[in-house]
Amino acid sequence: MEDRINRFRKALPEGLDGALICSDVGRAYLTGLHSSAGTLLVLREAVYFIIDFRYIEKARLTVKGCEVILEDKLSEQLNKLLKQHQVSRLGIESSYLTVQRYQAFQQKLSAEIAMGNEISGILKKMRMFKSPEEVRKIKAAQKITDETFSHILNYIKPGMTEREIARELRDFADRQGSEGPSFDYIVVSGKNSSMPHGVPSEKPIASGDFVTMDFGCIIDGYCSDMTRTIAVGSCTDEMRQVYETVLAAQNAVFASIRLGVSCKEADAAARNLIEKNYKGCFGHGTGHSVGLEIHEQPACNTRDTTLLEPGMIMTVEPGIYLEGRFGVRIEDMVLVTETGCENLTGSPKELFIL
Ligand SMILES: [Mn+2]
């Protein structure tokens, strides 16, 4: 973590004397401590972590590379430090700070609070590239996700509701050691499966339904993300054809990922294949990066021109959604490597008919 703070300090843009890091994820990334409050003041020559009584003991024991201070009157404490270091201009995390908090800083702090996006940009860029330690955590989270999928295959029976299945996914993953669900799980069946981000309902699973399950775990704060679609009872030729097309689209993306390929090009690999027969039925991006947050930058979509580079972890999740009828999505996570990509997801993808 000390290394992250130092890299961040070195990247501070000219014209800023430092930065206020107030987001949960920004603090967790730079200090290693997960908390729901606290302020990290990063200056060129010193770093201060001001945090309240609830976290102070843990912070003193674990946070390295900065002076840990018990929060009392935050603005007075900050002003004292700003004066001591002759700070005149501070950056903030524009993508996380609320307008209310920004205005409070503006009114109460002696330094000018710069409105730019540089600080958020630097942190997002740093977080794009996962260290071996971060990769290990995401792999551990995915391992539990894979175990949860094999469990649910034996658990799903016609008549169970989408919410019952979502609950079992969460409970099983927690029992296997997940720190919690990495997002609100999606379990949609039958007609509901044509809604990519449908919310699990009291609808019972019926024979002939597709069931799409999108879920993930958290280990040491790091997320995993996976989607599988399975059939219950039976499956029509059309359902099978849609399923095989989505799988082929996913494989086309894996084959496209190599050094120098952009996110946009990886997205096109899936999109071009799907649009041949299912135009207008794939209305979301092909994937996104995953880390401390479930959605990170970059993202494989029709706009993001970021080049894929080793150390990035991306989901690959094409789908086909036939409105009012059914849908299929298949999602794995891959690590971009020097030579292509490594699939971090172990769950099988042949079409299961339970
Ligand atoms: Mn995803």
C-alpha cells in the first residue's frame, strides 16, 4: 500500500499541491483499510490519514506510509495541516465526491479545491492494472463463485422461485467464505430472462425455461463476476441456437484479445457475430474491468478506445435478448496477458438442461 501511495504522489499533476481522498474505494486502495468514513490527505511531502474512533485502532495497526490521526474537527485539523505545508490548491475525486461535500470543503478549507478530473483519472488508471496479489484475490473470489454454480445446478428444481435461487446462491457463497455478494444477484427465468438486468421475482421456475444467473463473490475486498444460463426440463432448437451463438461470440472475444487490441475492437468481435442473425438483440457492452468495485475501467463497449494491456482483468459477457420471449448471457472473467488472455472462470459452459 505504501507503494501505491508513493506512486500516486508521484503522479500528482503540476498545479496541485495534493489531493483529498474521501471515497471508500479510494481510501481502501491506497491504505488497504476498508472503512465507510475517513479522509486521506496526500501531499507531495507528507500523507495524513484522518479517521474516526470506530476505525482508529485498526488504522494505527495496519496503515503504513502515512501519519494516522484521530478525527475530531475535520476541517480544523485539515486547515492546520494545509497551513503547515503551505498548501494552496487541492484536487478531489470528482467521480465520487458529492456536491454537498465539495461545497463544504470549499467553504471551510483554506486551500482552493480544484474541480478537475485528474485525481479520479490517476486512481482509475492505477486500478486498471492488477498486481499479482490482486489477481490472486480475484481468482479466490471466482473459485467460490465456481463452487456456487456447481452447487446450484443440483439445487434448482421446477417450482422454485427466482428469489429462492438468488438466496441460495448468496447463502452458499457466504458459507464457502465469500465476504458477501459482489453486487445484487440477477436470477431471471423464462420471459424474464429477456431483461438483462431483471430483478429476481416470485416467479416460479417452469419446465422449458431458460434461467440466467449473474452473481459473484468478494475476497479481501476484491470482486468476481460470472453469468451462466441453463435450461430447465427442455429446450427448443431456437433456444439452443441462441445459446450457441452467444457462446461463439464469447469465444470470438477471447480470440481477439491480444496486446494492442482496443476495448472497442474486442467488443466488435462479439457484436459483429451476434448482429448477423440477431440485430438489435445485444444492447449492452461486452464487458468491464473488475476489482475493488464490480464495474471498473476500462470497459469493452462500442466507445472505449483503451488498449487492452497485461494485468487488466475484464469480463466477457455477450448476450442475446429476445423481447417478451427469452434471453441468454454467458460471462467469464479473463486476465489480459502478454500473449492473449487467461480465463479465470472455471465453470463449464455446455448447455445444461436440468
Ligand atoms: Mn459483469
